[in-house]
Amino acid sequence: MSRFTVEVLVTPRPGLLDPQGKAIHHALSSLGYDAVDDVRVGKAIYLEVSAATSQAAAERVEEMCRKLLANPVTEDFRVTAAATGAGS
Amino acid sequence: MSRFTVEVLVTPRPGLLDPQGKAIHHALSSLGYDAVDDVRVGKAIYLEVSAATSQAAAERVEEMCRKLLANPVTEDFRVTAAATGAGS
């Protein structure tokens, strides 16, 4: 078994309201950053996972996303696995 | 000026307490996912920025990170810019 760092990016679906993004957009405008047209805020989740291959680790985490990490009605997610070194 | 989508990943610094990550780790264990050794949760922020080059867009957003988007004491950030097509 090796150990993998799996990155999960959970983002609000296009078209859905994103109040946190709106708030940041507004704050950036107040600070004078006019070149920003839109802001969307999601979650970046990093999991240390033991698995035989990075493929297996990613598949396992995709299952976790569907069950817990993301809301499939309002959010999209993207999973990327990278090795972090030999494990147990 | 072109339009760029700039991705900002804000993560809690290593060693600092991450209660949200702990809660997710605990929930995953309850669901039977024992292969997960650690979970860290940060923010994924996507900004639509008008700029001359992707380099300029990324530099501008790094400035926003230092001023507003990230807390330099407790968080690290990573900025990546990608073109999204011709703008105004």
C-alpha cells in the first residue's frame, strides 16, 4: 500500500447563487480591484489516503465525494491523486 | 485585455489545527473509510479577471490574496491563471 494525497475541489454549480463569492467580489471592488468580473468560492479538500494505486485512491475518494464531501445537487467536484511516498 | 480564470487554493498551514478537516475525517471514519489518514480543508476561489497577460492576472490576484483572500498567519495560498477567451 502506498500513501497518496488526493485533492478534491468542490465548486458551486454554474448559475447557482454563491453568496460567499458575491461578498468577496464586493470586498475586492471596495479595495479598488475593478478588473475582477466574477468570484466563485468552493472547498479545497486534501485527503491522505492509503491505497494500492493512485487510480484506486482517486476512485475511493470519488465515492466519498458522492456520499459526503459534495452536494451533488448544488456542487461539482474534481478529484486528483498524487503519490506522497511509501506507506505501510 | 483578455479574460483569465484565476484559481486560488487557500489551505491551512501545516501543523495548525483544522477543525473542519477533523470533522470530515471523523465522519468518513464513521462511514467506514478507514484508509483515510488525514484531512485538511481549505478554500478554492475562482476569479474572472481582465488583464493583459496571464502573468499580470496572477500577480494581481496574489496581491488580493495578501490583502484579503488569505490570512498569512494561518494559511498558505497557491495561484494559477488560465485564459478563458478574448475579453473587451
